[in-house]
Amino acid sequence: MIGLFSFFAGAGFLDLGFEMTGHFKTLFVNEFKPAFNRIYRYARNNMGIEVPVFGHHIGDIAEWLDDKQKNKTLHRYLKTAKESGIDLTGFIGGPPCPDFSVAGKNKGKEGDNGKLSQTYINLICDILPDFFVFENVKGLYRTAKHREFFEVLKNQLRQAGYVMTEQLINSIEFAAPQDRDRIILIGFRKKLARELKIKAKDGVITNFDWDKNKQYSREVFNLNWPTTSPYRENTPTEAPEGIIKELTVQYWWEKNDVANHPNSNMYFHPRAGLHRFQTKDEGDNEKKCYKRLHRWRYSPTAAYGNNEVHIHPYLPRRISVAESLAIQSLPAEYVIPEDITLTDAFKTIGNGVPYMAARGIALNIYDYIYNRQ
């Protein structure tokens, strides 16, 4: 079993994707916002997943670096995990990313959130887990000024003794019904790399199979997806030919039975502007705000905490918490407490890594360690 130490855990979508493969076990969770951690704990309890052996810690990740006692504790956790039979330990996390997002603050490494990426890398280099996963927005990878910072972080990890591999993945490649790009950086300690006979050159892993557990290629975006259709309230339509139904919003809503999900009635009720909910074409997502989803197409990026409002394809309202969880490809058994504020619920859902993408990345790591030819 591989033990995970989760940072910036949020509602735990990344952790859950790893855990549900059956090969990983979350041992430690750190999250800054209490409401998000409450969702994490509630959802897992509802799914019968055991509590992390080293507990949940609410607070700033920097405390594990700056507080000598906490730093020693974290070192001890890794040692204890190995002594208790855990084969390998890994840090996983996606530091808050609006400072690297073109659609966000774009302040880069100097922003309050941007600094957290540096803190996470510092922590990895200090504690030295066997491997790590670093997840962030594509702006960190593709925007020139942010890419420079990304390269500095990788060099720091290289100096600390890690060999790495990276890829800009899209969630739809792993069968999540969403167009969501993310940069994923994975690193293994050189000592482990030697034991596993990992091939690397100049600190870059040369034989990691990123495609092994992908279900689709980006070519699916070139299919004859429907664009817009006249809005017809609560009127059923047939799936058009030439698409992949399993990648559509409607498929996942039916799969998760969102109408009967415990979070089905959790959605914002408009105080004004009802006219736009009743007239905007199904599939009209040209503007940043108030995008009407198309039932027979994948969703745009589910960034609900970034002023992005998604409207139901055939009802005059925003989508519900249950519907947004399905778009993030969560299992139907994943439930958010009904007394959580809608703002917190949608923000943590939007922040999360789509479950199917997390699961695919986890399987790629596991197969690379144990099932590589």
C-alpha cells in the first residue's frame, strides 16, 4: 500500500481518485479552510472510508515548515508510516492557482496564492517523501513569466534529489465530461528511481507512460458536438449521432441520478434576471458568465468560484451542487453536507481535480511503479 500526505486537500477529489484505485491510502490531510475540510470528512464518512491515521490538520501549510515542532512531527509521520508497513510515501496537492490563471488574478509567484506553490515545493524538499504530485493550472505551464517560475521550482526539486515527468493533461482524456487543462508534475526520489530502474536523463524521466490509463485523446474535441439549440424548458431530446455520449453532461447526470441526489436542491435562486434563464440558447457559453450548458456536450471548465455561472440546459436555473459534482465526475455516493453554504460548496467543487482525472493519474503512477514492463 502507498501512503499519501495530502496538502491543499479541499473537498478531497484528488485524494479520492487515488484511494478508490485500491492502491493508495490517505494518511494525513492538511487544508486551510475549515468548511472545505468539513466537506472532506463528511463525504468520506458517508462513503465508509476510514479516517487518516495521522488526522486532519486545519491551518496554513507553512506551519509545517516554520514551526520546528510541527516539522519534526511531519518527519516522524513518514518514518512511522514506513514502520507500520506502508511501502512508499507520497505528497499530493494542488496549491491554489488563481495567481497563475489568465482568467484569475494573474499575480504569479508574488501573489498570496502563488507563494503557496513555493511553500509546497519547499516542504517536499525538506521532508523528502518517496514521490510527489504537483497539480496546477495551465497558465503556470504556458504563460512565459509563470513558466520561468515553474522551471525554478523544478530545478529546486532536482537539486533536492528528484527526477520528474510532467504533462499538460485534459480531464476529458480520463472520461470526465469537462474541458479542463491542468499541468501535472510527478517526481520520484533518485534513491527510489535507482531501485525501480527508472530511466531519467538530466533529471527528466524518459519512460513514464502518461497515456496508459487515458480513455480518450484530445481528438474527441474534433467530433461533431452540438453547438447551440433553442431553449425548450424541461423537454427531452435524443443524443445526436457522431458524439461520445459518455462524455456528455446528460450522461453523467443520469449516471449519478442527480434529480434524486441528496444535494439536488442545493442551487442559487436568482433574485433578478430570470429572463436570461428562460431565453438563452442551450449550449450558449460564449461569455464568461452565465454559460448555458448543452446536455449532449461536455461542460466548460467547472470554475464556479471564479465568477463562472453555469445554467441548466433545459431548466430556468443555475445547476445544482449534485449536478456540478457529476460534472466533476464524482461517484454518486459523494455527498456534501446540506447545511454548507452554497458559496463554499461551489467554490470547493470548482477548485477540485475531476475525480476521473485523479484516478487515471493515480493508476499511471501505480502502474509505473509496479507494473512497468
